[in-house]
Amino acid sequence: MDNNGYKKMYKKIYSLLGDTTPLKADCGLLCSQRCCSGSQNIGMLLFPGEETSLEVRENNGRRLALCSGKCDRAGRPLSCMIFPFFPAVDERGKISVVPDYRGVALCPLITNSEVIAFNGRFFKKLLKAGKLLAKDSGCREFMKEITGEINEAKELYSRLEG
């Protein structure tokens, strides 16, 4: 997909997700906004072809958006908009929304999901966004790679907790 195609796709996805969040309230109140405590070494991965006004740094061949902990919410990268969840791709290519266990140390939503009343609209919109992303081969491969990392993190977490 060319840059123009990516711009159109992300504009559609950002519009779809809008201000919808996993909770109907500010989840940052649960953890003192740990996921927004940015630094020069901690950030959010950009999806293929995604642009941002934040500082971007290369990290193991991936683009990482860095923040100072405060940003224009309308200009957040997709990874920030959907954290702590991710549109996973299984081995058959099916898209589902899963907790992102790579952020288990940051986010209480991941480990306390059985006692939290989530916003169902968020998950429906994220699933739809995941299906739009998966239409692009670069995004689909990125999603598969991240899904593998999430599965590894979940397995490690399960072993540590077990």
C-alpha cells in the first residue's frame, strides 16, 4: 500500500475508534496513568505506514513513537488508542481482540479483566479496525508478529503466576 492508501486507512480507523476506550471511565485513574508515563526509551509501536507527530525512534527495525507523558489525544498512535488490547491474528488468519500481555506490568486491566466492566463498543470497534488493518499485507504480518509476542508474554506470565 502506498502512503496515500495508508493515510486513508488510518483516517478511517481513527474515526472508527474515536474516543472509545476499554472502560467507560478514565482507566488512568486505576494506575496513575502508567501507560502514559513516557520516556526516551519507552513508547508505543507504530503500525506499518502509520504517521505521528510524536518523536519516532527505530527499535529493532520497528518504529517506536515516544512521548513525554502528555499528548494531543487526537494525534495518538493506534497502539495508544487500543492499549492494553490488540487485534490478534491466529494461524488461520482469524482476527480477535486479546489482552496485550506485553504490558502486564503497566496495566491492571490485563490481570483484573474478570472483575472489570468493559465497554463492549470498544471491543466491537477494535475488531472491525483489526479486520481493516489485516487487509493490508504489511499490517497483517505486523499483527501476526505482535500476536506471537503477546502469546509468549502471556505464557511467561502464566508460568510466573502459577
